Amino acid sequence: MDRIASNAERASNFLKAISHEGRLMILCHLATGEKSVTELEELLSARQAAVSQQLTRLRLEGLVRPRRDGKAIYYSLTDDRSTQIISVVYDLFCRDSAPDT
């Protein structure tokens, strides 16, 4: 029973982390490959502070990892969980054939 509770807590934390629109969009962009903070700012049309705040939450949850190259910081997904979830969300909500609800 403790194992089930632990797994439920991990799943709940994961779902909370991706439930924010900005974080979900970051994960969508990172699912296509590593991106710099500057690239994410441009893709999201968001300020650096807002993007950094969301990346910090995703990093704390273990969903993304940073890599420094000179002054630039690049982020990538840490594992397949995010990619799998993003794929399902895309299939359900973003494909042209998806019905509007």
C-alpha cells in the first residue's frame, strides 16, 4: 500500500507540474529538442523572468535539465515521461482532426 501511495504522489506532482499552460508549452517545445532560454522566450512570446520561473519549477520536478554553453543555458527533457504525455495531449487537442470541445 505504501508503494501505491508513493506512486500516486509522484504522479500527482508530475500532473501538477504540467498543468500550467506555460509549463506545458515549454514541454511541447522541448519535446522537439533542446532549446535555449532565449529560444523559449521567442517561441512563447514571453519575458525571460516568466520563462525562467516556469523552467525552475520543471527543473525542481525533475522534468527538464539545464546545460550551460558560455552565457547561454539550454534545456532538454530529462526522460520519456514528458514526451509521452505531450504526445497524448497533442493527439487529443492539437491535431487538425481533433474536435473542438
